[in-house]
Amino acid sequence: MRITVFALLFSYALVAQAGDWPQGLGPLRSGVAVDESGVKAWPDSGPGKKWDHELGMGYAGPVIAGETVVIFHRINNAERLEALHRQTGKVIWAHDFKAFYSGGYNSDQGPRSTPVISDGNVYVYGAAGDLHCVKLETGKVIWSRAINDDYQAPDGYFGAGSSPIILGDKLLVNVGADDAGIVAVDTKTGKTLWKATDEKASYSSPSTIKINNNVKALFITRMKALILEPESGAILFETPFGKQGPTVNGATPLAFGDKIFLSASYGIGAELLQVSGDGKRVTRKWEGDDILSSQYSTCLFHQNHLFGTHGREDIGQAALRCVSADNGKVVWEKSGFGVAHCILIKDNILALNTEGELVLLKAESKSYQELSRSTVASGTTRSFPAFSNGQLFFRSNTGRTGTLTALDLK
């Protein structure tokens, strides 16, 4: 028994050591920072900057394992994967993959999907749907495949943009092709293990939900939300979620206990579902488009409340809201906050809006309580940020170039 327990603990440590941020939205893909000591208000001069690193195009966020920061971006005709030292920003290795995406509704031609680090490997999904696996330590390519071409998946409005998720020895991708809406590939070889549904791809990254103590995959596709078995691809439950026309599902589905929170803008709205014990039925607890309709940022769950931005980046100005998970009532609102990615660190929220403003506030349901605010970037900050061991890593974009910045918030 001792040997078995040690093996399980060791295998978990390979996936995510304390302080790692191995995927978009953190270790649990929930926006919650794990094993962090907290963040306090910084001085009026702003948080300390450790380093900047020049980037090309794209919206893929940074991920961290140990002393290594990984970033994915496009330079000229290549999608470049780079590993940097977290303390200095110096390049450890870089590998260029040929870029095939020619652009759609957005002139930015870089990758949108945030990489995933697992068991010593890095997995990336390019804007044209090319899937790659490299060694984290060296950048050596283990396997590559043009998975969207393999299944003739359409480009979508902005190319491939849903970040894959790893469950066990499987990498699950929302490819969006006929008979291959969701595809599971072997993490070691890249070979297809199963494919399921005819669902088109969204820009929402999948997450997980526990049902009877077993982890299931939770996806928002172009027009549905669904729960499936990661081992086989069998669909446990699906429900309509989305809207025809120029709309986007971008926020990641958020599961807590037996509840699932779904959110989108474009007249789709938000809803809270309660899942049955077998995962095959749900009860809609509340819904509405005037509660917490997020264009693409994912909300946080804390002390039975949801915290996140309501509204869109391109129309009007989004508000930061706190909503009761029990009944969907808006408890408080900070108008004009802007679309923001939020990270829960202990009992505080670190929010980075698209205007480059970094805000620290209390994760408090009684009222909006701001602790610090600083402008930390001049470009657009639209990508997932990462928080690890007291440091914030974020990407800003200006035209066809960008910057990766590391701040020290200790």
C-alpha cells in the first residue's frame, strides 16, 4: 500500500508541483491559485517588474513548471514555442513549427490556444489545428500531427482556439469536425484513441467535473454543453448552449460540487445547472442574460458566489460583478471595469483587464473592496495570465507584436 500511495503522489508531482501553473486557468483549470501564500496591496509606484520578453502574434497565455515559463507565439511564417527561465526571462530553448493559418475575422495570425504541461512534456495546438508534443526540458519534438486537416475541420471565425485538456494518458481536443467534434489522442504518440460527436469547435477550453468521485470531461462546444467519459468519449449528458450567427462561446465551463456554471455573451446568457448523481440529468437552477454574461473570460467561484465580468470588450464596457450561486442575484457591481481575467489567491482576487490594468480586490460578497490598482501594460491584455510562487506572468499585444512580462507580487 505504501508503494502504491508513493507512486500516486509521485505521478501527481510530475503533473503539477506546488506553485506550478501548467495550463490556462491554473492547476485545476478554475482560476484558483493553489499553494500560494497570498498577495498584498502593492505601493503606489506599482508592482515590481522582473523582466519583459518580446513576442510575435497570438493570444496563447504563458504556463509554468518549476523554473520554466513556456510561451507560444507566431514570428513571420513560424509558430514558435519558447521556454524561458522564470527568474531572468532568458531563452532556454525555442522551436519553430511551420505556420499555416492565414487569418479570418481577426488580422492576428498567431496561436490562440494556451499550452499544457504534463509529465515533463508540453502540448500545443496551433491556429490552423496543428497539434505538437515536445519535451519540456529540451524542446525536442516527440510527435506532431495536423489534426484539423486529418478530420477536415473548418477554421471557425478565428482559427482553432480551444485549449486542449489532459486527463490520464489522453489529450482531449475540441476539433469541431463531422464525426470528430471532440477527439482524444494518446499523449505519448499523438494517435487517435477515440472521436465523438459532430459538435463544431468553440473558443471555450474544456474543464472537468467529478461525478461519483470519478473525473469527467466538461466541454462547451459551438452550440452545446456536454459531459463525457474521458476513457471512451461516451456522452453522459448534453444540453443546448449557444446561438446561431456571429456569436462565440469563449468562457470555460466552471464546475463546483454538483453544479455547473455556463456563461456567454451575444444574447446567450448565463445558467447554473445541478447535475444528478450519475451525470446523466441536470436541473436548471437559474438562467438569464442580465446576470453574468461573459464574452470569453471565466468566472471564479468562492464562498458560494461567482465573481467575473459581465459584458463585451467590443460593445460598451463590461462590469465586474459578484453573483449569488444560490439564486443568480447580482450582489454588487463595479461598472466600467472592462473584460478581465481573474485569479483567486487566498481571499483576494487579482484581475487583469484588457486595458492593461491590474487590480487587486477582496473576494468579498458584501461589497466591492479594491486594494490596489496599476497600469502594467500599454497593449491589449487579452490572453490568460499565470500566477506562480508570487509572480504574475502575462502577455500584451500591440499590432503584430507582443510582450511577455513577469511581475513580482511577493
